[in-house]
Amino acid sequence: MEKTDAEMQAYILMNDFSPSGNLEAVETYESQINNEEQIEKYYYKIKQSKGIQDELVLIVFFKLFDIWIGLYRLHKCDKELSEIYPACKTRNDQYQIKAIQALAFTRWKQSRFVEAISLFEEMEKLVPPSASLYENMGHTFNSLGRHEKAEEYFNKALPSTSNRGGVLLGLGLLKDRRGHTKEALPICLEAYEWYKSKFQHLGDSSLMAKSGMSVSKLYHKLNQLKEAEKYAAEAVEIFVKTCGETSPLVGNARKELGDVYMDMNELDKALHQYEKAYEIEAIKDNVCLVSLMEIHNAIIKIHLSDEKKKQGLATLQQRFRPYEDVLEKAYQNIKTSLPQDGNSAVYYKLAAELYCLSGNYQKAVTRFDEAMTLFRNEKSCDCSDLIQECQTLYQFAFSKLH
């Protein structure tokens, strides 16, 4: 039964909707989706009637933002913050801080780390010493490759943090980025165990899965593949439960598990994970060309392995045709979300090559043509070799149409 406005207001004010870290509620995807639907509807209703300077509207927005950021609704966050952020910047109260933090988190999730650290540094000037802020700054400096600053802020956070697991994870990842993977592993394992003990009374937590993913990647680097498989498989299971099957977190975990299976030479298992990961990467808000191309190339490699080659051209075409749908989803996402430049052209070229393998020569011709146009317009590097490759394959695909 739908809540009245008064009931909805009371429900929102009394509850914490942060996607993880809540020690009083079980973290499930279903609850987040339900809350998103109800609170989003209520937010837009009161925003229209009261305006974005109204305190209740701001309270509800920042509660809704917690849900959106956990579900990686980055387009929604970006769109709404384009109004909320300027409105809150003129205030000298908690909502000014909340708006800066929300935009910083959004930029971080979009991998726009330079903008994120600038916003966090602005926050640092406005708030008292904060372990959570220092941790966020540490992770951001680490992502920027500014390792000394990352270490400085993690160490500032550690003595007073309530999220010891997050700071330990940051220090472990920092050590790995400095080339000390063996020394990084026990630190990240300690972070994983900290989260596990913290949330075991509620069941699984996405924070536990995030730390488990880092542990898996370290084991993978150390070529301890069974351990890497264990932690990555657990992360996939937890992320599906807590974040939903289409979450980018699930996509990242499936890709890592696929990479582990590839190195174990378990190609069918690898292919299953890559196919699931591809579907997620193709539609996510913050589409990443590198991840798309890595997954794409891994799938191609598996299908063109010696064992698969023996099955003949007709069988291979049948194998590649099911990927046409995900290629189209990725294409539409890239067209609307990313600059149409040489980077996008590389993916279009890969897609065209797969269309050749699936026997869809008309689509191949179209994508090769788009790729060549973008390569010709690219000024940052010499794309003549890529253009030549496209021309050769274009002519092959075109000949199959006539």
C-alpha cells in the first residue's frame, strides 16, 4: 500500500539509506530499488511544489542521492546535482558541505579524479578534521598516482576512523601500486576480515565484497589462482545480492573472475563470466572503453582458440551472432555518453570485425565507415595504420554484400 505524503516524510527522516555500512539493516538490492522508487517519486513531487531551496527538498534529495550513488545511477546524480550544487553553494550551512561531497563522490565514480580531489580539498577547508574525508582523499590521491599524498591522508585517517577496513584497504592497495604485492596482501586480508566481522550478524555486505575483490586481484597477481577464484566468486555472489545483477560492481567482479579462469585455462567458465560482464559494461552509466575492449577481446580469443577453430566457419558465425545485441547496446551508450573520437573509433572497429565473424556484413560496413571517419578526424595521434586496416576489412565486408 502506497504511503501518504506524511508517512513518506516520516519514513525518509527516520531512516539511513546509505548503500553500505549500515549496521542496523540487511543490505539487499530489492530494498534499495523499492526505496529508490518511492523516494524518487516523492522527491520530484515536493521539488516541483516547494523548489530546491526548501530544506525538506534538500533533506530528501541527499537521502535519495545515497541510494542513487550506491546503485551507480550516475546520470541521475549528475543531472540533479547540476541544479542542487549551485543552489547549495550559496548557502553557509550543512547543505553546502553535503552538495560538495555529493558532487565529489559522483566525480569519483565517474573516474574524474582530478575534479574529485579538488572538491574534497575544498571540503577540507570547510569542515573540522574528519577521518572519513581523509580516507576519501587517500583513495583519490591513490587513483591519481600521487602515492605520498595518499599515504599521508590514510595515516591521518587511521587513528580515529570508524571504518578501519576502508583505510587498511587503501594502505594495502597503495603498497601494491608501489610494486609490493606480497606485502599488500596481508593488509588487504585484514581489511576483508574486519568487514566480515563487522557485518556477519547481518549477512553479506558489499563492503566485504569490495575488499574481497582487492584480495582476489592480489592473489591473481601472485599467481595463486585458486585463492583468487575463491574471493572473486564470493564477490560476484555478494554483489548480485546486495547491488543487483546489472550493477557495475558485478560487472567488474565477473570480469576479474573471467580473467582468473582464463589463466586457469578453464575457458568455458571464463566465457560465461565475460559474457555476463559484457552485458553490464555495455549499458552502465560510466561506460569504460578499456573494460569493454578487454572483455570483447577475451571473448574473441576464446572463440578463436585452436579447439574452437576446428568447428568450422558456419559454427563460428553461429557462435558470434548472439553478441550482436550487446554490440548494439554498447554502441548506443558510447554514441550518447562519450566523445566521438579515435578512442570510440577503436571500439567501432572491433565491433565491425565481430560483425564480419557473425556474417552481418551490412552492419560491419556501417561500423567500419564510422570508425574510418573518426580516425581521419583524430589529431592527437597518427591513425593511418588503423584506417588502412579498416579499409581492407571494409572492402572484404562490402564484397560479401554483392
